[in-house]
Amino acid sequence: MKVRLTWPEMQTAYVVASQRRIMNMRKNLAGKYGAPEKEGSEELDIVSTRGEMAVAKGLNLYWSGSVGDYGAVDVGGKVEVRTRTKEWHALILHDEDKNDAPYVLVDASKPPVFRLVGWLYGREGKQKQFWSDPSRKNRPAYFVDQQHLKPINELVEILAQAQLEPAW
């Protein structure tokens, strides 16, 4: 699924990313899992925030653009997002990631168009076969290649069914 963000949407994501970066700097928080501290960290924030907005728009879910709510689910209180800058990149998961949350891989290689590549539940990606350290920088994680992801339309159907069920 391809999602085109408008220029105002791109700008909004940029502003939220800036606020997140400043909040992290203010709290003196280090990048997780060996992410770069200085060079590239702001770009990572911008790319990931735009990926969240693209998933929200593509799946018709609410995106709060929250700042400082470190435990919050990325989109609509339901979906976690992993945004990558190369169209061939894999979905990355870590041991601490939620087992029962769906994780969507976003290809952000051609902004303002973002491709929702596919998805899976955390537990499905946290398998021994996906554990590796492709950068050889002592940053191992679960790297799930795109061919192992489920089609995004399956997640759309699951989310639609969940909205039909009564809340009680």
C-alpha cells in the first residue's frame, strides 16, 4: 500500500520529530539499541515520525504525535511502526518489543510517498532464524526480511473486525 503525505503533513511530522528530539536531549536520553547519538539521530526521528503518520493515514487510525510518552503505541493505540530508508530493508524487532502488537514495516525511501510493506505480530518476528547483526556493529536484533511479512490488507481487515466488536 502506498501512502502519499501532503507537504503540510510532512511538515507536521517534522515538527513533532523536533519536539521529540528536544525532549530526549533535555532528559539526556541515549539512543536505544546503539542508535547514533549525534549524527543521524535527528534524521531518524524525522523518518520514523513520518512513517507513523503514513501508517495512520493508510490504515485510517488516529495519530496523536505524542511527545514524551515513551510507552505509547505508535498509531491508534494498536499498531507499532518501523520505518526504514531503503526499499529492501527488513523489519527490526527487539526482545523488549510487545509480542501481541502488530508491527508495520514502512519504506520511506521516496518521500513524500511511503510504502506500507507488510506486517506481523511481535512474537512472529522474534524467532531465532531472524536474529542477526547485519551491520556488524554489535547491534543484534531480529531482522525480518520482507518476504516473511503478511500483506498489509490482512491487517486492514483485522482492524476493521476489531472496530465492529462491542467494547464491553
